[in-house]
Amino acid sequence: MTIEFLGAAREVTGSKHLITTAYKTRILLDCGMYQGKGLETDRMNRTLGFNPADIDCLILSHAHIDHSGLIPYIYKQGFRGRIICTPPTRDLCAIMLADSAHIQEQDTEWFNKKMHKQNKKERATPLYSPADANRSMHLFRAVDYGRDFKIDKHTTLRFTRSGHMLGAAIVNLTIEEPEGKTTRLAFTGDMGRPNNRLIRRDSAFPQCDVLISEATYGDRTHPDDIQAEEQLCRIVADTCIEKGGKLIIPSFSVGRTQEIVFVLNNLYNHGLLPHKIKVYVDSPLAVNASHIFSAHLNEMNAEVQKVMQKDPDPFGFDTLTYISKAEDSIRLNNDPEPCIIISSSGMLEAGRVKQHVAKHIDDPRCTILIVGYCTPVSLGARIQRPGLKEISILGEVHPIRAEIQRIEGFSGHADCNEMIDYYKCQKPEKVQKVFLVHGEYEAQQAFADKLRKAGYNNIEIPEKGEIITI
């Protein structure tokens, strides 16, 4: 058996790992987009490193675009194998992949107009169309958590809850090989936190021989939830009440947005969110995703279930408005009243939030609040650089006069200590190999040191394109 690391190798986005079994079954773990690298991103996304028509099966850990976003592209390039995921992941992909295609069409149109105005010949084309996204959905096969599913007569899959987002799973494979050998492989996808505000996580995953683990926060820890929520309250009061400005929160439409809305809903219910402050979720995708969250309430944790005993809608309150129409987003952008705007994307790389930030970043009354991980070259990361006086957004340079804040406590990724603690469900002496993916190299190195102290040996940090024989 071989594993080829084709994405999220010594970096965070573009998750793709290709397993070729001894019986020549080719299984792709995730098929994610690279994000946050400007024009270089397009080239990287078009360079797959494999022939899509040769892939027998794609196993999807969860629906985030950096794990699922190239599915319509490989469909367009000839992939016709099965796509196996959990039921919530299938439902979320139905809206997220179509949304990704729509954003690509918009970005391409904007780029080509810009090139035309500058009398340049360079033109861009989308990776795929909404039609490609819709057609690829016919390949999806949903498998419930905890159920053994035969990929072929030699390979069995089981999903366990990772707690990262709705539908997210640890992929557990049992692969039978010649001469009676069996390899148990676990791929974490993205590991969730032990006390995710919304989603429950399984207490353990099956013992493995080979572990492919993410390491996004391998070199740091998160503040606790109470600290994060208290900090959010202070920022709301300072920005919207004291200064009369807008609080703009770039947030991923699926998962992070619902978590922030749930927290604001609880603050509202307890009288801690000023009722005169209006809250807007400005993202068509977030609106649709919230409906899917409501359709899978069985996946919510005990805290959400408790809240729902008194509040049947944990993703809505009187001063909250969901915005879908573009004209309403433009109207909100020009509204001078103080408010909270939650809009995608979380890394400030696409979507309506770029318009909101561009409009308000020169206003000292306003605050841009980063609530999740941003790849180092993304706009969301660059805007946080200390001492930065100006920044280019949508092709225009803007002075930075708004306050730039960050809250770590809303991350959907487990930190280094939380991952080490969760991996206590494994016996380290039985884990023959650990591969660290989905993380910046420095974070991976730090996490490797922690794993060694916890008793793990044979830890590798593969480079992109590296092929390892198990």
C-alpha cells in the first residue's frame, strides 16, 4: 500500500491524499481547493497530480471547501467513482459546491473586466460551473457514523465524529493486504474541539496502525469559551455602543457563522447583547447552511439540546436578520447605523465581506474582528500585521483606521493539547506511523515534538507529492 500526499502537505489548504492498495484500488481522501494564495491558487488547483478517471473512490472527511472544493473539477476531468461521506456532509456539499462555482464565475468576470480595462490580453476561466457542481452530486453516497461500509472486498470504512463541524468525520479504514496482513488507517480530516459549542464528538476512534493527523494549531492553545464570549461582548459594546460603529466579522458561512449566531442568541436571551444593536448574517450560503443545521439537530451537543428546550430556534433572535439578496447587502453596506455584520469568507478572500471591509476599514469607529485561522498570505492574515497602515482590497488601496481585533476561542480546530488529549484513545505503541498534514511546517514540527513526548514514534511530515510505502 502507498500513500501519496498531494495537498495540505506542509500547508493548510488543498487537502488531498491518495491511497493505492496492494490490490490497486485507488482511494482519494478529500479533494480540497487551495485557498488564499492569489493568482497562484488557480494554477495549484488545476495541477492535481493524478488522473481523475483513475480514482475508484473518494472519501470525504467534511464539507469545507479546502477539503471538498475540487470535486466538481475532477468530475469535469472524468472522475466517476463514488463519493462517500456522512449525510450532513452530503447535504452541505450540495449548497457549498454550487456556491463555490458561483463565486468563481463572479471572480472571473471581475478579473476579465479589469484586464480588459487595462488593455491586457490575460483572461481567466472558472475551474468549473454550477452545472458541474450539480452533476457531481449524483456520485455522492451517504454513510452513517459508526456503520461499517465495504469500499471493496478488501477495504472497510467507518466514520466517527470528529466534532469539527456538522457532518465532519474521522475516516477509519481497515485494509486487508496479501499474506494475511491488515492495516488500520485513521485520517482525522480536521479535528474538532472537545467542547464544540454546537456539534457533538465521539469519545474515541478505533485503534489504528497508521495515523494521518491534521496539525493546524499544533503549536498553540486556545483560550476557553468563557474568555472568548466575554471578549466578544466587550468588542460589541466598545464598537457599537461607545463608538457607534459597525462590527464586521469575516466568518466561514458553514460552521463558524452558526456558532457565532448561537453565542449571540444566548447572549441575547440572557440580556447581555444590547437589544438595540441589529445583527446581520450577510451570506446566501450561510442562510441555506443554517437550514441544514436545523435539519440535523440530532447531531447537536447536549448544550444546544438544553437551549432548545426553552428556545426552539437556536440560530435566530428578534434583532437578527439573514440577508440573501445582493441589493440588501449593498443597502446594508451604506447604512450608517451601528450593527454587527457576519459575512463570508473567514479569510477575507472572497464574498460580500470584502465589500463591507473595503467600505469601513478607513472608519476609526468600526472594528474588523477575525475569529478563525487565516493562511499567512490571505487578506485575513495580512490585515492583522502589526503596524500596517494601508492595504489593497479589490484592487484599491485603503488606509487602515478601523480597529483590527482577533478572538482565538471560536476556532473549529482542536489546539495542540486538545489533540494530544483526544489521542489518548489510541495506544501509541501500536501506531506504527504518524503523518502530519494540514498545517504550517513550524506548527507541524511543534506538534511532532508533543506527540513524541506522548509516546508516538515514526512521525513524518511529508512534502507535497511525496509517496510513502506502508
